[in-house]
Amino acid sequence: MTKPSKLPDPWDAEALRAGINGYGPYTGANIEVMHVAEDASEVRVSMPLTEANANLVGTQFGGSLYSMVDPHLLILLMQRLGPGYVVWDKSATIDFLRPGTTTVHATIRVTEPELATIRERTAEGKPYLPEWTLEVLDDEDKPIARIKKTLWVRRTEPAAPHVA
């Protein structure tokens, strides 16, 4: 049984932003989605250092740093590819580069060339594992953490025939 998507239908970037900002793990860590692009190409998030997301030594908790970027690629791809695709998170790794001691932020993007590659690689119905490298930056735009994410994407409907 396939569960229905919880994405706004029709797509509403502002409703999605508000919904994610009300999501318990985000409110608990004080993560805020600052912007969702109307064309579903970009999400910007931030998180101030507070008691709610500080670790034992008083810096940003690693789980909160990862949570900042976790769902957004999947959401953007689901919207941009449409209902003829299945999109799942496959894997992620995080490299902690330096302690987060200020407000941190990240921008998550899905570009047109990335979409074209995904469509091409999944046209025959085979899964494709696209990868992204995302950075969480401090208030001076210095990298705090680097996250590598791999998604699993498969086309579920036949691609339209190419007409020359």
C-alpha cells in the first residue's frame, strides 16, 4: 500500500514552509525554514545556538545540524519530478568540520542539470542514486559541517516518447 504524500496539493511553498516550521523535531531544535522557492528549486534553513540544540560542550548538536538538511532534497525532488517518480533517502554521512557556536544556516538546491540527469538515468524505469554535498555554514559563512546525501529515485510511469 502506498501512503499519500503529505506535500501540499497543489504545491504551496509558503504552506510547506509553515508546515515544516511547525514540525516537532524542527521546533524542538529551533530550526527554521527561512525560504522555500516557488519553483521548488531551493530551501534555506537556519538554526541559532540555544539550550535546546546545544550538546554537552555547548556547541551545535550534530543531530540538529543534520536535521537542518535532512528532508529537503527529497521534498524538492518529489515536487519537481512529479507523481511519475518514487524518491527515497538512501544514505547520508556528515563530516563535522568545526564547532558550531553561532547561528548556522544551509541552502539546499536542486538544479535543472541535476533534474535532467535524473530524468535521463531513470527513463527506463531503473533506479538511480543521485548524490549531493551540502554545507552547514556559520554566521561568517565558514563551513561547520559537510553532509553527503544519496537519494534513490525510480521512474514509475513510462517516459513520453521522444519526438524528433
